[in-house]
Amino acid sequence: MNLPAVALDLAAATVLLLYAVSLVKKGVEATAGDIVARTVGGAGGRPRAAICGCVVAIALQSSTAVAMLAAGFAVSGALALDTGLAVLLGADLGSALVVKILSFDLHWLAPLLIAAGGLVHLKASSRKCVEAGRAVLGIGLLLLSLQMIGHATQPLAQSPVLPSVVAFIGKDALTVMILAAFFTWALHSSVAAIVLILTFAAKGIVPVDVGIPLVLGVNIGGGLIALWLTRGLPVEGRRLPLGNLLFRALFGATVFGVFSLHAPFDWLPGETAAAKLVNLHVLFNAALVLVGMASCGLMARLVRLFMPDAAGAGAGDRSVHVCALDRTLIDKPPQALAAAAREVLHMGNLIARMLEPVMTVIHAPTLEAVKALRSIDGEIHRAHSEIKLYIAAVNRGSLTEDQSRRGIELTEAAIHLEYAGDVVAKSLLQMAEERLEGAGAFSQDGWRELTLLHAAVSSNVRLAANLLVSPDPVIAREMVRQKEHVRRLVEESSKSHLERLRQGVAASILSSDMHLEIVRALKEVNSLVTTMAYPRLRESGDLLESRLVPAA
């Protein structure tokens, strides 16, 4: 057996598997991103939330993607912690069902999907068809990667050394489970990790008694992925993956305890080791959903103990910020403009800190929370003024054409961000103050529409910050697409609100002015931050000068 060649084949097949999962995810998000976001954001009660999470995870081929979406909605206040935990548990089950489907012999389908998906992706004229073709192509490549993994592991099954190695590591089941958890985290895909284990089991390399701790480790590692990816989010976004990881870890430890007592697992359905292990994976996550339905509230309280609300989140972070506008760099335009860009990024982060909790403040206002957010607006004004004066001083020196254009872009970005802060302070916080004075509550449907709109706008604000760090036209295009998504949400919310008024819904009548003002304010914030994408699109030739049809 040529071990280096086998290792290279297996590595290539694994990378293709990861790439295929990424293609499916991106294709589905681009084709039906609005539907996916609404499904997660409007989950409702726990059973419905679990079903929504399961369906979206099957569509995206990734429970981690669902966790990231849910974390975003949690930050915006659109998704309660206990409901979000139900969404994530459902997503884990959906991911397990994807693995179950892939365990069937579908090799005959791969060429058909690759041919059909590839042709549509290359030849279709509409963007949605192109992205749908990408998703189909991804599924075909995923099935092809499974065949490649099977071929790559064939020589391993015939090796006289490997069974001895497996038998040796099988003596320490706890280490096996821990290693499987960290391997899954390193791959950033529980689907890929479990598929590899099942392939080894199908070739007779991994017996059931070694596969069980491996499967348990993969389930725990799957929770680590989302926790790692959300580490930079506000505390509301980090609580969901932490709760999901605790669910997986506690349940996994319970099953492992039973296994370590040498309890028989012969009852697992399936004729082969691979079939038994994939069924264990599905049953583990299905049982976890049932347990979670009854204990999501308890887990939510436990997670809040681990991650309490940050005290003084509005004002406490200002003291740690060191202004990047170094006056000694004014006669060095490249460095000075880089310093100004860092300060504009700080403005963008301030807008995000101000915008993300605002719906929670409107829903349950307190005087302290309103004052904290208003103090952030004051810091935005100070940063804007300093950036304008700093860039004006830089412009008095000798600049190239590109440097002059960059200075103008940064000044305009600072102006638009200041306007966005004003909209939040003068419109959205005004709504919170009206609620403090006893203004009427929103209808359930109206509030759901507002929180979905707020989540979409918050997402675009985060994209704007990313664009400042990396001026990539791909990010700019995504921002403009998100603007169109926001526009559709605004239109749909306005129509639904007018229909509720026509039907005489009391809550909608009482909150009508506030509802329309919040919609208008969020739309304006979104338009202001999206203007930051236009210079990049103009450079890449992706921006039309006018939306009007040319005159005949």
C-alpha cells in the first residue's frame, strides 16, 4: 500500500466534500435567502422552531449555517433564547438526516446532477437560476466526493496494520471521543466528519464499539464550530451556540456513560456497522430534540448565568477606544488615510452597537437603556467631526489621484454613518421614549415584520464594516442585494400593516404611527450604509448609472 498516495487521495476527496457543502450552502442562500431568513427569524413556538431549524439545515446542508442565522436574529432581538435553542436542536437533527440520506447508494445520481447543475450555473441568464444551478452542482460534487472517499479508503481496508491501530485506540474511548470532537471543529463541518467515519465503517476499518465514541465526539464538535464562529458577536448571539453545545455535551456524556458501562448497543437498527452508526447519529439528535422541547427554558436560564448581560454596554466600551487619527502622519498620506479608515470602521462599529439592541429597547424600554444608546450617538458625532478635520488636513498636502479619491470616500462614509446614527437616535429611540410614556404595544405579526426588517438592516451594517476592512466588490454586491431584500421587506410590511388596519386589528391601529416610523427609519439607515458599496461597484464596472430604461 502506497500510504502517501492514499493520504493524498483521501485529503483531496475530503476537500471536495467541504467545497461541495459550501457550494450547496451558497447556492441555496442566494436562491432562497429571503425564505431561509424568514423561516429562522419567524420560528414561533418551540416545536415549530425545531421543525424550521430542521428544514433549513437540510436545505443548507449545514447546522452551523442555521446557528449563524439564528445568532444574528438573537442579537437583533427577533429570536428569544429558548426558541433559538429549539431552532438549533432542530438544525442538528436536519444535519443528521442529511447524513442519513447520503448513506444511501446514490452514486448514479452524481453525473446527472453535475451535468444539469453545471449547465444551468454556466448558461442561465437570471441570477436565481445561476445560483440554483450552483446548489445542484454542489450536491452532485458532494456525491462524487463520497465515491472518491470510498475509493481512497479501499487500500486501507486491506492493510494488516490498520486493524491493530484501531483496536489499540479503541481501548481509550474517552480519548477517541475528544479527538473526534476536535477533528470535527477543525474541519468546520460535522457532515464531512461523520461521512468520513461512516466510510471507514463501511470498509470494515472502524467497528461499532469504536464508532460510537467517534459519533458522540462529532456531535459535540459540531457544537464547538458555531461557538467558535460567533465568538465576536454580542452576548445575545453567543448564548445560542453555547446552549446548543451544552445540550450536546451533556447528552453526549450521558450516552457515553452508558456506553462505558459496557451496555450493549446491539439494538441499534442496521445490518452493517455503518448503518448502525448513522442510525445512532440520527437517534441521538432526535432524542435531543425531544429532551430540548421540555428543557429549553431551563437551559436558557443556565446559559444566562454563564453569559450575563454586559453591564453598561452602551457607554463602558468607549474608554478602551484609542483614536487612530495620529496627527504626525498627516504628511504621509498612505498611512494617514489608513488611520482614517480605521476610525471610520470604529464609527461603523458604533452604529452596529447602537442599532443591534434598539428593537429590544423599543419592546421593553428602560430609561437607562435609552440613555446608554444616546451616549453612543454622541461618540459618533465626535468621531465624524474628527475624521472630517483630519482628512481635510491630509488633503492640504500632496496627494495622488487615487489618494484624493480615497479621502473623499472616507469622508462620505463618515457623513453617511453620522446620518445613520442620527436616524437611530431621533427616530428609533424616540419610539422607545414613546413606549416609556405608555404608547400602545405592537401586534404580534407587526412586531415579527419589524424584527425581520431590523435583522436584515443589521446584517447590512455588519457587511459595511467588513467592506471597510476588505474593499471587495463581492461584499459590495452582497450589500446591494441586501438593500433589495430590505426594500421587499418594507413593501410587504406596509401592505400587511394596511391590511391589518383594514381588518380593524386594535393593536395595529394603536401602534400604526410607530410601526410606519420604524419601517421608514430602518429603510433610511439601510440606504445610508449601502452607499458605501457604490465606489467599489463603480470601480469594478458593476454599477449602472441609472435604473431607468434608456429612452427610445
